[in-house]
Amino acid sequence: MSSQVDLTKVKPYGDTLNDGRMQFSFTLPVPFGDEADEAAKQLLIKMGIEEPSIVYSEDLGVGYTFFTAYGKCQHTVDYSSIEVPKVDVEIMDKYGVEDFIKEHIKRDVVIVGACTGTDAHTVGIDAIMNMKGFDGHYGLERYHGIEAINMGSQVPNEELIAKAIELNADAIVVSQVVTQKDVHILNLTNMIELIEAEGLRDKIILICGGPRINHELAKELGYDAGFGPKTYAEHVASFVVNQIVDRNMI
Amino acid sequence: MLIERIINKYKTISIVGMAKNAGKTVTLNALLDEAYESQVTIGLTSIGRDGERQDLVTQTEKPMIYVYEGTLVATSESLFQMSDAKLEVMEITDFHTPMGKIVIGKVIFPGYIQIAGPSRNSEIMSTAEKMRDFGANLVVVDGAIDRKTTASPSITDATILSTGAVLSRDMQTAITKTVYQVALFNLEKTEDVSIRAIADQAIRNNEITVIGETVKALDIKTALNAGHTIGAALKDDSTAILLPGSLVTKTVMDMIKTNHHYKHVTVVVRDATRIFIDYKDWIYFEKLGVRIKVLDSINLLAVTINPTAPEGYYFDRESYKNQLAFYLKDLPVIDVMS
Ligand code: B12
């Protein structure tokens, strides 16, 4: 961060500080032409963008046009007042986690997971749990000292909990991708309520994840941690093994 | 006044909602004002997140929370520092939440505050006790979203239920859902002393137990996914089955499919917060002769209503309130928004 930047009034940077320059790209369902460019420009003005210019437009066929545009943003944000709660744990890599388990826990850590309720998206939970992992980061199944059970998608909360009880799991990890009409919220609170009803809450680490989940939301819902986009297995594993030690669950 | 029904009777109460935007926070503010006028020192905590201007889930405006001098609060470290009210630290607990450790403070200068207390039942109980030790006459545990476990008599002594138009665009549907929830909270308690005696042990050992001529603990750790096993364990002489944990629709469904003996058996659960059966299934089970009772009923003090939904629609205030009051008989129905 440059020293002349006023962090209480941050604005986009183009080629000089505080010029507010931004680039936009979007598609409108209108035929390619001058009227299309004008429509795109008017839209940007309505968005509060000053001096919009359409620098590129392309006919997508079937009456649609794609645009690239530049313009100046007039707004600022106070960066200095921003505080985003994050999972507060030192992230270890796979080998670090494995050593940690060997040294401090001295038994296998059991983690069961699923994408729950009506949600059918498996890619997120697979990225965290399956052997091959995601983006060059191995999944939990590959970790020595971790027994990872991925139950797949559209798993009812009660089945996930029953499995966790059967296996004496240390952690339950839940994926929620669909958030329309806040279905994920009700599904996630139902999970917590069932776990409390079963008298399990103190014996289990509860984690939720998904593209629209964050750590702050996890608190409101009663989870121990929430993970959003760009999460890898090592984030979850580091959190779980530390919690096992901190909460005396060894 | 709500507070009159509470002071000198209960030490800890919960406010639970049927849904988000049912008016929990407004109910809480009304209670805080009444408590101040009656010189009751409140200890306040929330299992979710309260008092922030904008809702995390719906991005809608939320009511803020104003606390008076002397009030005790349990909230997370990060919100403690942000509060507008001035607080003296009484204790930094070991309870962790994703927003930091839980701190107990005493208000020395009144103002607005954000509350995010412990969310686990065991930690709520211990936090409530701490606040009472620091001088709170009454601890109020505010709920989150649609969570209701804090209403369990094992956690709080009495409960206020908040409900509103947000439940459904159709007023009758909204009323039915609320009336059903109240019916669950008021579910009949088993008075059978022998069952109650056996229940104590069953709960302590977390044993699903069938009572008949003999008392038998089943070899299962949970009733979830075990309805068939439970059904198969019921015999001619069985009179009751004790569940230390939850009771969900599927468990009942599998139990009745396996065995007709359920007809002379009472299913006993600890309290209504352990029951996860929706209204339609409940009616169906009732028709088939399924009997469900609780060990402890929930002390419901009042139902508060919010006739306006965040989507913009609203119910006619008077007829909503009157109809609900009609079904709920002696229970006070309070329109907190008027
Ligand atoms: C692939 C896909 C599908 C596939 C899913 C196949 C499968 N086996 O998973 C199919 C075609 C079946 C599908 C169906 C639907 N989909 Co779809 N789908 C997608 C798509 C294109 C990619 C999702 C994905 O795989 N991402 C890649 C993974 C790796 O990312 P991720 O899930 O975010 O996971 C990461 C993190 O979030 C986190 N994470 C995720 N889970 C967990 C769990 C834990 C414990 C932790 C720690 C971390 C964690 O870690 C992961 C790795 O970093 C998205 C759009 C998009 N580009 O995102 C839409 C999208 C998710 N789908 C959407 C919708 C609406 C649907 C349908 C309802 C469509 C319909 N009308 O029928 C159905 C839903 C069916 C159902 N019942 O759930 C919407 C959701 C909108 C919303 N906010 O609710 C999206 C965003 C598309 C859109 N823009 O409208 N979909």
C-alpha cells in the first residue's frame, strides 16, 4: 500500500491515484449497433459511473451484444474501518497437519461431510474431501491420520448426523451451494438444532462451507467455522486438529 | 407488561423466533425498557448476532439494541470493542466463537450495543450463571433465525415466542404454523412417576429405553435412522419408549411401519425442542394413534407478533392478533410493532 493513499477514502485506481477508473464487461439482449452502445452507456450512467465510454462491442448473434466499457467511479469506501472475521488458526500444509496429528492427537481424526438438504452440488465438498482434491491441493481422504467420509449430495441432515454418531466423528463438515430463498440458512439451523437435541454439540466440531458462506455467518448460525470460496482441505484440516486439542477432545 | 409475568418467577428466559424478521429484537428492546422501569438488572446475551444495523443474511435494516446502566452483557471480543455503550470488563471467558472470545461486561454508560454471545447450549447456561453472579436479576437469551433449542427447560426457565407475517403470505397458514408450535411447546407432560424415574437414568446414560414388564435399554446410540430397530423392540407389554435425544418424522414413520405395538406405547422425549415433525406429519401420526409426551413442558409466557413481512406485505393488525389470540386461548398475544 502506497503511503499517500488515504485508507478512509479508497477509490479504484486506473493509472493515477484516485482517478476512479474502472473497466466493465457485460452483455445486453439487444442487437449489435449504435443503439446498443448507447443503451450500454446509459446503463452505466444510471449506475453512477461518470464519463462512460464503450471501447469495444461485439455481436453475439441472436440479437445479443457484448460490451467492454470504461468509466469513472465517484464513490469511496473506508478501508480502515473494515473488519472481516476470519478463521483464526495458523494454516498448516498436509504434512504439517499429519505431523500435528501424530504428535498431539495420536489417533485417527474422523471427519464426515456432505452437501445437505436438497442441494445437489458435489464439486465443493469433493474439492475438500476427495483424494484428488482441488487446484493442486490434495483432499482430506489423502491425509494420513484422517479418516474422511464424504456422503455425497442431497443428504438429509439426520443421515449425516446418524453417520457421525455411528463413527464417533470429531467433525461434521457441511456444504451449501444453493442459497435461493435462503434455503441454506434453514437447512443449516435445522442441522444445529438436531445436533443440540441429540446432545452432541459439545462433542463435535461443526463446519459449514460454500461460495456464499463466511465465518461471520457461521457464528450467527451457531457453527464453529465457516469457509467460503478458495478454501482447500488444509484450511479445514488445520482448524479441525487445532480445535480437537483446544477443546480437549483428544 | 411482560416483565410482570417474569420478575421473581424466572431466572433465565429465552426469546425464540419462528423465523428471521419475526420481531425478536423488537421484543427484546421492549423487555429491556420494561426491565429498566421496574429496576430489574438484566443480563443479556444472544446465540446469534444482534444489534447490527444491517442483517447479515437478508441485508435488511435491523433494530438496534439500547442497554441501560448496570446491565450485564455477554458478547464477543470484536463487538465488545465496537459498542457505543461504555462497558466495564467483568470476565473474559474461555468460550470461543468465530467472532472471538466471549466477554462479560457491565454497562457503565448507556448506549447501543451489538451482541453475539455463545451459541452452544452448555456455554449459554454457564454464561447465564456468571451474569447472575455479577448481579443480574434476570438473564435474557435472545435467539437466532428460527432456532428454538434455547427454549428447552434444561437451558431457560421460560420462553417468549416471536412470530409474524414473514411465515407466509397467507394469514391462515401463518397462524396455523404458530398455533402448532405453541401446541408443541405446551405438549402434555408424562405424570407417570415410574417413567420419570427411569427417564432420569436413561438421559444420563443416553440410552433409548423401552418400558414394559421389564425395562430394556436398546443397543443403539441414536434414534436417527433407527425407527425400524425401535419398532422391532416394542412388544405386547410395552407401554413407553424413552428417547434421550431427538424425535424426527422418519423415526416415527419407520417405527409404525415395523410394528403395530406402537398403538399402546407412549413415546416420551425430554422436551419439545427435541421434536422435528412438521404439522402435516403430526396430524397424520395422531390419526394413526401415535402418542407423544414430554418429560418437561416449556413455560411459554407470551407470543409476540410482527404483522409486517420484510418482503413488503402485511396482515390486518387487529384480525391477525384477534384470530391468533382466539386459538391460543389464555396465552397473551402482543403486537410489538404497534
Ligand atoms: C456445476 C453446477 C451445477 C451442476 C452440479 C453438478 C455437481 N455434481 O455438483 C448441476 C448442473 C447439477 C447444477 C444444478 C443446479 N444448479 Co448449479 N451450478 C453449477 C456451477 C456452474 C458450478 C458449481 C461448482 O461446481 N463450483 C466449483 C466448486 C469447487 O466451488 P464451490 O462449490 O464454491 O466450492 C468451494 C468453496 O465454496 C468451498 N466449499 C464448498 N463447499 C464446502 C464445504 C466445506 C465443509 C468447506 C470447508 C468448504 C466448502 O470450497 C470449495 C473449494 O474451494 C455454479 C455456477 C458457478 N460458476 O459457480 C452453478 C450454481 C451454483 N447453480 C445454481 C443453481 C440455481 C442450480 C439449480 C437450482 C438450477 C436449476 N434451476 O435447476 C440446480 C440445483 C439442483 C439442486 N437440487 O441443488 C446457482 C445457485 C444460485 C444460488 N445462489 O442459489 C449457480 C450459482 C448458478 C447461477 N449463477 O445461477 N449446478
